[in-house]
Amino acid sequence: MSVPRRRGYGAPMGLYPETEPYDHGMLDVGDGNHVYWETCGNPHGKPALVLHGGPGSRASPGLRRYFDPAAYRIVLLDQRGAGRSRPRASEPGTDMSVNTTAHVMADLERLRVHLGIERWLVWGVSWGSVLGLRYAQTHPGVVTELVLTGVATGSNAEVALLTRGLGHVFPEAHERFLAELPPQERDGNLAAAYNRLLESPDAAVRERAARAWTDWETATIPAPPGSVARFQDPEFRMGFARTVTHYWGNDHFLGDGNDAGVVLRDAHLLKGIPGTLVQGSLDFGNLLGIVWRLHHAWPDSELVIVDEAGHDAGTTGDEALLAATDKYARV
């Protein structure tokens, strides 16, 4: 286990140039779902899988730029219900019962086999880090390395912090967040309560709930302007809020014992998989010590802490992520 490295915030380093996909498609993954995927970079390079955040976000073109396109075969996908995948979670008729962590991990395996890839590096941000960690724990033979940023583990303690605990830090915003819920729903699992509103047959109820949920996220997790602007798109806002509350309100579908954290509990299963964790020192998830504990339970990991950065580790975080993918490209 390496000693955590600390970096000052703001030392700029350019990402790799923008690159366009050389192939893409819609993969039939069953349950009426078709998942959008694309590949770019070097068709004969080292395979790398990119997992976006959310749950319910999408793969943006900027994520391709964390990899040397001459060295990597870069694979991106929009997870079930998100982005260009179909059906969209924003559509009220979409069956969310077949959108779970197990379903998404099965999709990753179908995509890997479809593309003829034996093993790949897995890169994940935020929710993508949860998914990447669990995928590596349950499919260790196919993951060569992990590169994760805005690290989370999907425990119920993290959900409670982000939906209730931060109310002490942002009291005015949290009061507005609670006000959208019926009084009898304000003392329980707030994500589950919001998800019930987002499953309402009343479109106006769904829209108010989606707006209130994303307003709370915007208040608590400072992000680049583009990330906040996406919540102004009603379709994205609805799909994102519905999906994230679906996961957060159901233990991230990680099974019994997720109060303490299934992913953290099973960190020993990552033995032998090299990994790099890039984390802003001011990321609110750090209040629970999750990343530190994960690093210490995973001897093959390196932890890079970016001073004065939040959930988005900024330009210095980009530098660390590039250093990691450049290093692993040579393995």
C-alpha cells in the first residue's frame, strides 16, 4: 500500500486532444433495454472501460481525453436508462425494476464479450467508481487496473450524509429540499421518499420532485458549470433524479449489509489489482473517511489527495488521472 500523495490545487496540465469514435452501436442487453456504446483511440491498443457518474448521468466526450488515443482502445457506454441508451429513465413507462447494479454489471460483461475484449482497465468517476469497484470485486479476472476519481462506495452511510447530514452545512437549501416531501416522509430515507414522488402518475408531482432533487445536488456538490447546466434540460433532470433516487433509495442494490458498506467490506477482493484513487480533500464524501479506509484495505492502491478541491478534483486531479492512465498504458 502506497503512502497517500498530496498535490496543491491548480497546476494545469492539458488533457489529450479530442478524438471521435471509430465505432459505435446499440447493444441489446435484454429486458427491453439497448445500451449505447462507442470505441475510440487505437483499435489495437490497451482496452479501457469508462464508467460515468450518477447513477443516471451519461458518457460525455470529455471523458475520452483522459487516455492517450495512440495507446488505448477507449470504450464508453451510457448505462441503462441514461444518455443515448433506450428506453430512457425519463420516460414514465420505463421499467426501473430491471435497472440495478447487477443488471449494469451484466451489461458490462455483455459489452466486453461483444467487443472481443479479454481484460480491460476500468476508469470510473463518482457512481462510476462504485460500479467499477464492485465490478472488479465480482469479476476480478477481467479487470487489469482501476483508476477512480470522486470516489464513493455506495454505502447507506454515504447516502444519509448526502441527503440529511449535509443539512447542517446547507440549512436553507435543506429546508427547501425537505419542504417538497409530505411531512410524514421527512424523517425516513429521503432518497426513497423522493423516488416515490418521481414514480407518481401525476406529471406535475414528478417535475417538482426532479427540480427539488437536482436543486439540492447543485447546492451541495460544487461542480463545473456544464454539470449544473445539464439540470436545466427537463429530460435529463427527470432521468437523472429518477435513476439516482432509485439506486440511493434501494441500498444501491448491493444487498444486505450495505449500511456499513458492502464494497468497503469486500475490499480484500481487490488484492492483486493495481489502482489509483484521485480525491479532492474537500469532497464531502471524505467526512466519513471512506476513501482513506478503502485505500488502507486495498494494499495495491495509490491514493492521491488534491488539496482544496471538491468532488471534481480540478486541473490537478486531471494531472493525476493522466499520470495514472499513462503509467498503466505501459503495463
